[in-house]
Amino acid sequence: MTTAPAAGSELHRTDEARRGFSLRQYLICLSGVVWREGLRFLHQRERFVSALVRPLVWLLIFAAGFRSVLGVSIIPPYDTYVLYEEYITPGLMAMIQLFNGMQSSLSMVYDREMGNMRILLVSPLPRWFILVSKLMAGTAVSVIQVYAYLLIAWLWGIEPPKLGYLTVLPALVLSGMMLGALGMLLSSMIKQLENFAGVMNFVIFPMFFASSALYPLWRVQETSPILYVVCQLNPFTYAVELVRFALYCQVDWKSLGVVLGCTAVFLAGALIAYDPSKGLIGRRGPA
């Protein structure tokens, strides 16, 4: 007696899947993933504190010592000489997003080991949309952290143009998406949670130090042409410059193009890696 209704409901769900999902269903999925990431962020207060401690150490301690040694000349987007702490502020903003992207990928590795990832990946919604929703949620968290840092920097005397607080938002979203997609791609390659710390150090610190976050590239070119080439090939350099120009109400078109291109490449690689029929996740089992 109960077999026919069950079969009918199964056919009804199959017909719905063939027709595709409505916009409301996609929005419910997106809001659920964002809400979950937001709750995790609220419950992990030490994550928020640690995200601010790292850039504040550079701003409040290292910048004071390097101010007289690493003076910055008049270079775009600056119209005059700037203090060292003002120069490194965009780089520290991107640094927050870099660490957040790696933290988000760490949570994906943890969820995969604990089995929570299976709940998301077996959803009837397209897997690419679930992963993109996860990426957008991580980017939103990183943007909140960056604005919290900008508030502390303003109290310290770092005052970009008032309009810059608004014009930098699209740059933060794009750079956060790029770095989050990179972290997602790395999470697909890491089999165990214990291996992630080494991978983070291997990726984060070379990307951060071999960029324009702490010193202008013309100084690097004067002292080490090889390192200058490495900095030019580093996608994080263009994320920093995109944020730097946007903070001063300008657009660096080269950096914008590189960030968009790298985002597309990293995200495509992550989507392929998380496809059980093509990527690395499918070769390791249902998780």
C-alpha cells in the first residue's frame, strides 16, 4: 500500500531535478552555507583575534622600526611621500584574506575527515554551486575581518580617502575570492589534516614575502632581479596592488585582469578536483 506513493514521490523529485532548481532554492542553499560559516566564525573567537594580531604586529611594531629604513618614494597611487605604515596597510589587508583563505580550506579538510563534507556534497543541488557558496561565505568573513583591521588602523592614524573605504570593497571581494579559491584547490590535494600546517607555511609565507606587501617592487629590483621576477609571477602581488589602488579610489587594470584570471583558474581547478568523476576527491572515496 505504501510502495506506490513512495515511488510516485521519487518520480516527482526526479522530475524536479530534471527541470532544475528555482532561484528560491538556490538562495536557500546559499544562505544556509553562509549562515553555517558565520556561526563557525562567531564560535571561533580566537580565529578573529589571530586574524587581527598578525597584521597589527607589523603595523604597530615592525613599521615603527622600519620607518626610517624603508621610506617610500612617490609612486602610484600615492601623490606624495607616505609613511611606511601607510604603505604596508593594503598588503596587511590582503594578508588577512590570505590567511582566511587558508583557514577556510583547513575547515574543508576537517569537514572531509569528520564526514561533514559528505552532507554538503550529496546535496541534490549542483556541486559547483555548493562550492561557490562556500567560497562566497569565506570571502564575506574575510571582508569583515579586513574592515575591523581598517578601524584599528584608523585609530592608529592611517587615514585613506573616506571614499576609499567604499571603493575598496569590490577589490576585497575579488582578492578574497581568488585567495579562497586557491585555498579550496589546496584542500582538495591534502589527504590528512596533519599535513595541512606544512602546506600552509609552504604557500602563505612565500606568497606574502615575495610580493609588494611590505616593500615596493622597485626596491626589490635594485637588490635582487631574480626575486623581482618571482614577485612579478606571484598572484598575491596583484591582489595587494588591486587593493592598494582601490583604497585610493583608483583602478589598476593589470592587477584586475590578473586577479580575475587567477580566480577563474583556481576555481575551475577546485571544481574539477571536487568532481567525483574527474577530480581527486572521487578517487579517495565518498568523502
